Amino acid sequence: MSATDVTPQGAPRGGVRPVLEVDDVKVHFGGVKAVDGITMQLLPGMIHGIIGPNGSGKSTLIGAITRLTRLTSGRLLFDGEEYQTAPASVVARKRVSRTFQTVRLLPDLTVRENIQLGADARSDDTTGSPISRLIGKRVSPAVAEAIERTELGGFEDFYPSELSYGTQRRVEIARAIATGPRLLLLDEPTAGMNQQERAEISALMRTLRSDGLCQLLVEHDVQMMIDTCDHVYAMNFGRLIAEGDPREVVRSPQVQEAYLGRKWRDHA
Ligand SMILES: Nc1ncnc2c1ncn2[C@@H]1O[C@H](COP(=O)(O)OP(=O)(O)OP(=O)(O)O)[C@@H](O)[C@H]1O
Ligand SMILES: [Mg+2]
């Protein structure tokens, strides 16, 4: 099988137990087949990517994985355990963390407090509980670490409206990291960022990978995908059209035809 063929349903990759298995998942909205039979396996310590044109179903798939969007059919397995009917709160407790395509920070909370919300979702970390925040600015280790990793030191007491768009996005990533994720899903985290900021996010993801974290990145920036991902899935009209090595996927005729055009070919 060539690197850009779609893996047959349920076939293991490399004998490693996946963190997440998506098995023939469909999400239909009336007649719109937003996700139409996606099968993928996300492995520990790997950065996976999804590319695909606007409206191809990338965000809907992330919604399904996090159980914020109802599946029409198919199975989801985390650590080998099915959870496709579990509520989103249960999925969050499994430490499946995500960022959204549009910034979703709480405007009345500071950077530190927004990130603390992520740490509060951890059952084993109560150092920075809401009460302790009221009686003193005790910062939980998870928050301090997330701030350091995302280089947000100095911004802790700022409110989101006082930050550039790129910095707001970093706060979101910090909040997701503060949950101590087992699986991190990033939906276009670098939208609105400049080249330098994108490179920083890519470097951060690679550091998290070296700690063994399983990640899924949705991104339109081909260079970022090539620089960051180990394995890329290409979607079109809710279906997988290619998967494998990022450079090969980007160059594959089906992806070129579906989506990318000359601009991507030149980059690849
Ligand atoms: N709640 C919904 N109700 C009806 N249709 C929806 C809903 N959410 C998404 N869709 C449709 O599903 C399809 C896939 O949308 P989705 O947002 O998943 O695409 P995407 O690949 O993330 O696109 P983009 O690159 O623009 O973010 C689109 O046709 C969209 O209009
Ligand atoms: Mg999207």
C-alpha cells in the first residue's frame, strides 16, 4: 500500500495501541453529510494532521471526537474503550482537550484565570481551585507550567481584550495544556498568527510530542503541516481521500485536485 492510500477500516498502524480510534464515523445534518465514514487511528507521541478544503468536515469531526456534536453512526474508542454515546463531560475527564476554530476565552477573566479553568478540569489538581483563587493568587503547578510552555509570562494579569489575536490563541492553547491532556485537538490554532508565531506553535507541539502527547492538528498552512505533523489525513466532502507522510499527502494527485492547487504544489 502506498503512503497515500487510505488505511482499511480498523487496520492497526505499526502494532502500537492507538490513543484514539475513529471507526467509520458519520455526522449528517439533514442532507448534509459533513462527516461521512471517517476511520482514523491516533497514536501516542505522534502529531496527526487533517487538511481539507473549507467545509470538508474537519471541525465537525473534532466536534464528534469531543462529543459536542452527535454522531449519526460509527464508533469512537479511547484507550480501546468505546465512548461514542458518553457525554462531553466524560470525554473531557478522559483528558481529551481541544481548542476551537474561533477564540473562546472568557473576557472577564485574566489570562491566568482563563488558563486556571483548564487546570480546574483536572480531578487531581485542586491547588488553584476557585476558592483559593479568591483568597490569594495561588497558582496551580499546571497553570504555571502551561504559562511557561506557551511563553505567556508577563501576560498573566492581562484581560483577553488587551492581547493581540495571536496571544489570545496562545492562551487557549495554554488552557488546553493545563488540563494535562492525553489527547490534544487543535482546530486551526494559528489562524491570524504571523509566520514567527506559527513557528512557535509548531515548536511547542513538537516539544509536547517529545513528552509523548498524542495530538491532532487541523490547519490550512501546508508548510506548518509539513514541519509539524508525522501523519496527515486529507478530507474532502466528509471523506478521507489520502493519508500518510505529510509531504506525500500534499503532493498526491487526489489532494492536489480536490483542494490545493498550485500554491500547495510549489510549497511541497
Ligand atoms: N450544525 C450544523 N448544521 C448544519 N450543517 C453544518 C453544521 N455544522 C457544520 N455544518 C456543515 O457541515 C460541513 C462541514 O463543516 P465543517 O465546519 O466541519 O468544515 P471544516 O472542514 O471545518 O471547514 P473550515 O476549513 O472552513 O473550517 C459544511 O457544509 C457545514 O456547512
Ligand atoms: Mg473548521
